[in-house]
Amino acid sequence: MSELTSRRRLLILAICCMSLLIVSLDNTILNVALPSISKELDASVAGMQWTIDAYTLVLASLLMLAGSTADRIGRRRVFKAGLVMFTLGSLLCSIAPNLESLVAFRMVQAVGGSMLNPVAMSIITNTFTDARERARAIGVWGGVVGISMAAGPIVGGVLVDTVGWRSIFWVNLPVGLIALLLTWRYVPESRAPKPRRADPVGQLLVITLLASLTYAIIESSIVFAVVAAVALAGVLLYEPRRQEPLIDLRFFRSAPFSGATVVAVCAFASLAGFLFINTLYLQEVRGMSALHAGLYMLPMAGLTLVCAPLSGRLVASRGPRLPLVIAGITMAASGLLFAAFEAETSEVLLFVGFVLFGLGFGMVNAPITNTAVSGMPRAQAGVAAAVASTSRQIGQTLGVAVIGAVLAAGVSTATYATDFVPASRPAWWILTGCGVCVLVVGVLTSGPWARETARRTAERLGAADREPERSVADV
């Protein structure tokens, strides 16, 4: 894509960011609307969990399939199909008559969403071939998450308080249609030189693994936990035997890639749990309106918006270690304020907790994405980016499942006011642990030894006809 002008590349980046915006905005707005949805559709804590996890679960299950399919049949083609499906799913969600229908239509959304973010990241990777330019582009990409977090609570709060929770899905319709038209007009088609074949058995094993694990956590089912364990064993035994597997387990021989996967799971589990707890606390315990609760979350969203592009620049100039260290320390400190000092009971500590978490989460996204794709052959960009995106969605799924299960064990909708703060204490310790994990894993997998494992892995992956991409830390 060397023939593309600078303006055309920036336009392609903007189009890709639009897809991320509607996906990220959808999740942020939905969290603010959960109490209203719960009241109208008579949903329990588990019902609210499924409203979120039905989406993230399907998304996580199909991301790698979407990435490899896009590499094979065309990234623009799959991206356009994703925009159509996501927009249609949003329309269906807005007219859902009951909780079961809403969960089902969220799954339709997720099928479309699976074709958006990983494919968009693959398009960006193949558009911005210079490592430093790509790092900056990824920083902008991460900044869109901050924009969605900043706009989501306010837009969602206004819509829920004035029109009703169904209107939160209407926001996706015009953005999706505009992005579709611009993609058709300006985004060039691209494919991998040597795309992978479909792996239906591997895909089925991944879906079974994620679905059974999530169900086991939310519904406390030992049977489904066993099914998840069997599915995991199937993935580990079956995938290495395939010449072109859905999940190339050789990727994980790269310490930076494995580290990015673990950091993504922990960071996004922390984000999902953080939003889930605070949304319920602010509206159900403190009795705030959706808009008021959204305004309370602005410090977190604002810091994410500011720090995401800063993180991209740091990754481009100094590598991923510094942003990961900052992210791990601040996210762990935020969780600790709630876990050990009951930050909910103090306006000052609540504000500081939100600021710290926003700073940390703003720093973590760019190094995850950059580390996942750096050092890998561009021919497998779709799969590598999809694994990173899958890790994010698995994190969100597990975050809501685990934190929701912890809350449900200690509080019911009838006892929110008295039991919520003590019942949420174990959940906050879990989120603190996630921050510590980001810090430790980030440090361990971002040094010279780790980069050497990435180099050896790229050689084993066998890009015989082209040099592996260099990490920005090596530039």
C-alpha cells in the first residue's frame, strides 16, 4: 500500500476508528443503562451479566475466525459485512421485547463486531507499514476508546433519562451507515499472500471453551467447568497437529506476544469489572440518575482519552515497558483504594480512584496492540491482531462473569443499600490483583530476552519471502 498518499492513509485510519467507536461506545452506554434495563425487563444480576457477556462471548469466539477469513477473502469485504451486521443487530436490540430477545440480538451485534476491530487493525497494520507510524496510528486508535468512554456515560445518561434505554442502540445506526459508505469508497481491498485455511474443528473447540467457561462462572456449574477443561485440552492437542490451525500456538513462544495476551485479559477484565461495579453502586446504592452516574465516571474517561495517544507516542519512542509499568501501578492502586480504604464512602477517594484507573487503562491499550503485531510477519497480521482482540474480549467476559458472581454471592437487588459495599470488597481485591499482574507481566515480557524470543518465533513462523517486522523497541 505504498502508493497511498498520507491523506488517504489518515482517512483509512479514521474509517477504522469509526468502527471501534461504535463497538466501544455500545459497551460503555450499555453499562450506564443496566439498571434501567433491569427494571423494565425484570433482570437479576445474572441477567445483567448475560446482557454484556452474550456480546463479549460471541465476539471473543469469532474474532480469530474473522481475522483469518479477512486475510483469505479480503479485509474490506469482511469489514463491510461486519458494519452491516453490527448496525442490524443494534436496530434489533432497540426493539427487543424481553431479556431473552435482547441477549439474542446482542449476539447478532457480536457477529458483526467480530468482523470489525481485528479486521480494522489488520487494515491499519497493512496501511501503516513503518513501525513508528504504526505505533502512532495505534495510539490514535487507542484514543478512540477514551473518546467512547468519555462520551458513552454522558450520551447514555442523557438518552436513558430522556428517551429510554432502547435509544442507546440508535447511536450506532448513523455511524455504522456512514462508515459503510466511506469504506466502500476509500478503503482498498487487501489479502494475505498466503492466507490460512478454515479450521471448523478448532473454531468449535474455541466456542465450546469460552461459552462453557463463562456459563460455569455465572451459573456456578461444575458440569460446564468440566466441559471447558475438556475443550481446552482439545485445543491444546488438536491445533498443533494442523498445518494451518485457527490458533497458531507457536505465536505464544514469543514472550512479548504471550505477555500482551495476559496483559490484555487482565486489563480488560479489570475495566469490565470496574464499570460493572460502579454503575450498579452509583445508581442502585447512591440513587443517582443515569446521567449523574455518567458524569461521575468522567474523570476516568477523561484520563483514558488523554493518556491513550500519549501511550502510543511512548511506545513509538521508548518501547512498551514504561506504559505497561505506569498502567500496572495505577490500576492496582485504584483497586487498592476501593479494596482496603472503601473509596466509595469518600468523595475524594472515589475521585482519585477513578482518575488512577483512567490513567492506567489509557496507558495499557497501545502496548498491547503494538506488541501483539510487532515481530510477526505481516502476512499473518489478521490472525495476530485477532488474537490480541480476542484476549481483550475474553478479559471483558471473564471480568463481568467473575465480578458479577462475587457480587451476586453477597448481595441481592433488595439489599443493595446495606450490603453492596462489603459484598464488593472481594471483587475489588480481584481487580487489584489484575493491576499487579499487568505490572509484573509487562516488566517480564518487555526486555531484551523477551524481544529475542519474538525474533526466534518470527523465524520459526517461516516468513521466507520477507523479513519479519521489527519491534519499535528495536528501532
